[in-house]
Amino acid sequence: MQLLDSTWQYFLTHQSEFWAKTAVHLRLSAAALLIGIVVGVTLGVLAARNKAASPWITNVIGALRSIPSLAIMAVMLPLIGIGFLPALIALAILAIPPILINTQAGFASVDPAIVEAARGMGMASLNIAWQVELPLALPVLIAGFRTAAVEVLASATVGAIIGAGGLGEYIFAGLSLGPAYIYLMLVGAITIAFLTLTAEVTLNGIEALARRRYYR
């Protein structure tokens, strides 16, 4: 109980610092997720449309997913140094695979008869993709966004090791300073857990709404 009280007191007396670190954590995560969405959706649509390219795209991106984010950051250090950018690249690489896989699965699951009917009505390929395939694939895409968001928010913690800032600084400060400063770890860990849970619940709700909207 005393530990929780120390955590709460630290939070109350270091508001500006706490919100600054939270903002950095969210900015890093949001930027990585945005890059992941742009690249993942683009490659996912390409993989769904091009059967020859599909195994190459999924295998290469799947291989990247197996590399730990910290290892990617370490590789980036001699190339671009420390700070925000190497952490952003590592987290973006982490975000791409689940988005790509779900995008490919979502577009591939659209009934070809629906696509052919839209084409028979004179719709252009771009309009079919935007007005027909995307809405039907949207719930599966959002599930990929949810997985990526949770992974990125949690993994952004590691960025503090290479000077990217964020809530991970609290966790590593608590680890390095010793048992008397465990409350610092809790400040970071509780906030990160809250952010990931919020992302999970919010995107899960959006996914459910999309399913009700397009699968009635």
C-alpha cells in the first residue's frame, strides 16, 4: 500500500514531467502506427491482388517481425545514432506485419461475385476497391490495427534505452536506481498498461461497429 501511495504522490508532484513523457510516448507510437498503416495496407492490397507477389511479401515482412525491436534499434545506432528516429523505424517495422496480414486476409475474403457484380455495373477498379472491397474488409483491417497498436504502445517502452524518451524512462530509471525507486517503475508500467488497454478496448469497439455496419 505504501508503494502505491509513493507512486500516486510522485504522479501528483511531477505532473508536467509525466505528461511530457506521455506525449512523447504517444507521438512515437502514433507515428510508427501511421507508417505501419500506410505501408501495411498498401502491401496487403498488393498481396491480395497479386498471387505471385503474395508469398514474397508476406514471407519478407514475416521475417522482419521475428527480429526484436531492440535488435533493430541496435542496428540503427551506427547508421543514424540515438534518439527518436531509430526507435520510430523499429516500431514501424513492428507495426507493419499484423496490418499487412489482416489487409491481405480482408481483401481476399471479399466474395468475387460481389466484385464482379460491381464491375458489371460499370464501376472502375479504384471505385470497387474503395466503395466495395474496403468496407467489406474493414473489420479485419481494424483487427490488424488493434494488434499493431497494442504491440507498438508496449514496445515503445524500449525506445527509452536509446534516448527516444517516453514512459520507458520511468521504468529504466526505477530499475537502475534500485528498490527504493520501484515506484518510478510503477508510474511508467501502470500508464503504459492503461494506454494499451485503452487502445485494445477502443479499437475492439470500432471493429464491432464496423461488423454490425457492413455485415447486417
